[in-house]
Amino acid sequence: MRFTPSVLSSLEGRFRVVKAPERGGDPAAQRDPAVVATVSEMLSTIERQGMDAVLHYARQLDRYDGGLVELDRAAIDASGARLDRTLREAIELGAERTAAFARAQRNCLQDFETELVPGIVTGHRYIPVGRVGAYLPAGRFPLTASAFMTVNVAKIAGVPSVTACTPPQSDGLANAAVLYAAAISGVDRAFLLGGVQALAAMAFGLLEEEPADMIVGAGNAYVAEAKRQLFGRVAIDLLAGPSEVAVIADGSADPELVAADLLGQAEHGPDSPAALVTTDAGLASAVSAEVDRQLETLSTRDICGPAWRHYGSITVAQDRQTAVALMDDLAPEHLEVLTSEDEWYHDNLRNYGSLFLGTWSTVAYSDKGMAGTNHVLPTAGGAKHSAGLSVSRFLKPLTYQRVAKGATHLLADAVDVISASEGMSAHQATATLRIARLQEMPSTDAREAVGTDMLRPEVLR
């Protein structure tokens, strides 16, 4: 996350950079030419050779041992038995809250129908996509809640078929917590496949199913690049890079909590950006010192440390308006507001993936599914133009129109004129033929079909 030159120029003199990222630009391993070339070759090979190529890559990359890649229903349903009770209950709570939030969102998305003018009825219906493929990562840090955000929300949207793929662990089995999260989220089928080969198998319909209509879920640079190259053949949720966090804080904030929250997201990877924008110079110094102190005791300091050193930043803004302008320019994936004026910031901020308001909110609550909101969010400034994954992403708002015979002149006359001006005679004919049919009707029938009200000039316009 870096400020754009235009914003820096427009705000010159209104802020001071205390710590800038050591490395320029946004980390973008998913656009590494070597990654692009590798993924392109893998997808091409799998498309030509089918499941044989999928299993070849699984042997090479997933330690596949030749057994069945599909998990049977009994194994999926019994996955919770492999877990400690407290972990199982925490997973169940996360699934329940994510589903509750998705249901509330779904209830706000209503079919509608309206009569624009007499005889012209239009509307839309929300129809779920038919098949979704969800990728559930389980690398160094298995993302247990990933199934809540993908499988669970898709099922709440009404998707009939959701297939999940997750890579095997060193013992050759699926991560029990990840699989249990998928099970209670309503997954229909699950496969022990990882990476590019998993996405390709779902997108190309190689798992004894029709091809997926949509591929969702987080992953590494290769997974992100596979989604990019498959987009068009299938829909995707979004192209996400390394996880990001940003904090707006003033002098009322607790520097220990601010530092902890910055490091909490830096823990995702050594290229995960973390940014603080504060209106208080004293807080900036205190947070910087606190980050250094906390890094000494974190078991993941080999990840958090490089992330903070290379991609962390602290900026002091002269006032809250400047802080908002700077943060809207960053457009972070996760944005925490820890101030004495949280509601003001809530009302004025415009660009973020998800917002966390107040001392008692933290990104990890959403990351693990406990806050109910979705953690699949835009990164690298994508929040300037896009929102994160939600129940609406799995729904197609399909429009329709129903035109009465008597409303013909309300549409056809103008279409005749516009089509003629464009030189599109076939378009023009679809309108003029209908006008002719109407004119061929007996005059009394035509007048009854149109209706007295529909002949009024203001209606015709």
C-alpha cells in the first residue's frame, strides 16, 4: 500500500511520513512473469490431458499417493470427530454467524417488478449461479474460516452445487478443521487437491461434474494467477494479493492494541502491508516502539518482521480530513478506526474492503468468522472500485420486460428513429414490423389496445 503521487501532491504540507515502506510499489508476486508462465503451462496441459494431468501435478506438488482424490461423504461428515471439542465448537460458532450475516444480506436483495409507463412492465429476479468451486487453502496457516466465506455463503445464496478442493497435509489427509468447516457449511463434494490443478479441475469439469460456473477462495500467487487466467471461462470472486491492514488512530488509541492489530495481519505473510495513519505524533512514536517490542516475543516474527520492515508505514496527518483523504487513497483491504470520533470517520471514509470501528473491534474477529462479515476482500487499491465477496456475488439479478400490445408506440417509434440514424436496418425492422401489425388492426381494436390514457402526449414521451 502506497499513496499515489496525485494525492501526495494535493495534500503536500498536511502530513508527515514517519516510516515509509522499504520496498517500492505493492507486492505483486501473482504478476511475476515466472508465475504467469508456469500457471499458463499447467492450465494448458490440464485442458489437453484432463484428469491424467491433474493427478500428475498432484503427485508432483501435493504428495498424492495414488488413492481416491474425492473424500467420501462419511469422511466429510466425520471430520469433526478428529478435533478437540473447543475447536469444533468455535468452528460451529463461526459458521453460524457467517450464515446469519449472509441471510440478512440475502433478505435485503429483493426481486421487484415495476410498470415504467402503462403497458411496459420491467423487473429483475435474483437467481443463484448453478455450480461453485471453492478453494480452501491449508498451507503453513490453514485458513479454517475460508469455508464459511465461500461454501457457507454460496449455500445461503441458494447455489445448488458447491464443490471444495483443499490440499492434503503431510499425513496425506485433509486438514480436519478446514474439512469440518466445509462440512457444516453445507459442501456437496470435497476433493484432496491443491493449487492450480484444483482450480483447473473444477473449471474444466474434470471431477465427474459439469464445469463450475464460478471459482472462489483465497490462495497463493499461483492460485491467484490461475483465477486470473480462468476468468471468462468461469466467474471469480476477486483477484486478491497479500493481506493488508490499515489503522486510523488518534491520541485516544492504545498503542499496544494498534501495534498488535498491525502485526496481526502482517502475520499472513512477509509481503503483507500494514499502515498506520494517525493525527497524533506521540501515538506514531509509541506504536513504532510497541511494534518492535512485540516482535521480540511473537512466534511468527520471521513473517511479521519482514512484512513490517519492508511494507509497513506510519504517517502523521495534520487533521482528520487529511487522514481520511490519505486512507481513501490507500483503499485498504481491512481498515480499523480507533479514535474518539469513530462515527465521523464511518460517515466520511469511502474506500475499504471492510471497516472495523472502535477499540473492541479487530480484524481477526472477521478473519476467523466470528463477526459474520466476509473476509474475501479486495487488495492493492481494489476497494476504490470493488467490494468483497458476499451473498450477492453468487446471485445474478436477471432483468426481464413484458410489453403490452397497446404500448407498441411507446417503444417502437423511438427505436425506428434511432436504428435508422445508426444504419441498423434489422433492428429498425423489429420495431417497424410491430408498428405495421398494430396499424393493420381494425381502428377500434387498435384504440382499445392502446387505451385512452396511453395516447396522452406526456405518456407517449
